[in-house]
Amino acid sequence: MFLKVPLDIVLPEELPSVIERLFPSSANHDDAPSLQSGQTRGRDIVLLSLRDLLRARRNGEYRNYILNAALVIPISRSLVSGAKFLTGIKVIRYMPFHFVIDLLSILEKREYPLYLLGSGSRVLKMAEKNIHSTFPRLRIVGRREGSIRRQEEPAVLEAIRKASPSLLLAGRGIRGGELWIARNSGRLNSGFRLWCSDLFDVFADKKRRPSDAVFNKGLECIGYFLRNPFRFFRIFPYFRYKLLLLTCRIVK
């Protein structure tokens, strides 16, 4: 627990065994039993940024989503340094793109099914094509763009449940973002769910991911600032985070 938010420490070499251990036994079977509302918990994989951590501290619904997740993987260097400063524990940080690639590789070895949800139709089709060419043994059992009308949601949820994917990979464009998954958890099947906002754009070659060197130095925010100057104002929550760390260290 770090600032009342859980972080999982998973070494890269341990990731396959961790995923297999967490994997629901019936998630990859077509005859998986239907789930009643509220029955499914602990199937979400969260890629946690500093902004997400601060959001979890002030938003009860989002905090419950984090607390009930199967895995909470840190992606911000600030979380690593903050955890070290406050607890002395070394936290393992992942680049979101690399984590998803590793996860898809693990699923491909068992030919598990995958469902894609989010983004626009053209981007999603291109992302599906590139995922299929990279992971040919991974069964893509469905896709749906993110612009879902409220009256269409029951049909979309039923389609996902019947497809019974081992992983629901969701991205930008869904109303409610990550919380769409949390709010509809009981109506989805028992497979994993993972949200990553820009993932389909990266898979479709519409956006470039940060280089490994830039990411390892924690400088990926510079590229985000250049694409969207308004992100500069996120520096103020960063200062609040530093003050929070210092306060907790003094109190402790």
C-alpha cells in the first residue's frame, strides 16, 4: 500500500507465472457459465500513473476500481521514486506498450481469445490487423469501436460476454473510460480487462510511443506536452504529490 493505493511488484521474469496464477480457469472456455451481477471481482489489470494515484485518493468510485483489481502495475517514474522515499521498497515500473505486448505473448502461447473495444472504426481495424500479424495464434473473437450509445450498451455487453474473451483490451472512446469497465464488471465474462488510452493508436501506427531511453529517464511527459501544451498544468498536481510525500514522511 502506497499513499492508501495498492501497487503490485512484479518482476518481468515472474509475469507469466503471475498471469497464469491469476487467470480464471473458465475464462477461456466457450461454455463458461453466465455470471450474475456483482459476481465478478478482481479481473481488472490497471496500469497506474501518478495522475491515476491522485485520482484514486479523491474519487471513491475510482479507488474501489483500483482496490478490486487483480493487478495494479505502476507506469510512472514518480511512483517508483515516491515509494522508495516513503517506504524503502523498490517498485518495478513498466512501459504500458511493453506490458501489453508481454501480456499478449503470454495469452498467445495458449491461443487464448481477445476482444478489442474502443477508438474509431478505422483505427480499430488497423490495430486488429497489426495485432493479428504479430500474434497469429491469438484468437481475436470480436471488436467494437468506442462510440457506444446508451441504448446499445446491453447488446455490446452481451456480445462481449458470449464471446468469452480471456482479455478485454479497451481504449479511448468509451464513455466513462476505465470506469465503464468497473461499472459493468458484473455483466462481463470472467476474463481479464485492461484499459490503456492510446494503445490502439500505437498499434495502428497513428501515434508513436516514447523510446525506451526516454521512458527509462522518466521524460515521456515532454512528448505529451509538445502534443498538448495544456498538459503543462499537470505540474501542479505533481507539486502537490511531492508535498504529500514530504508530509507523510514527517508524520511517519
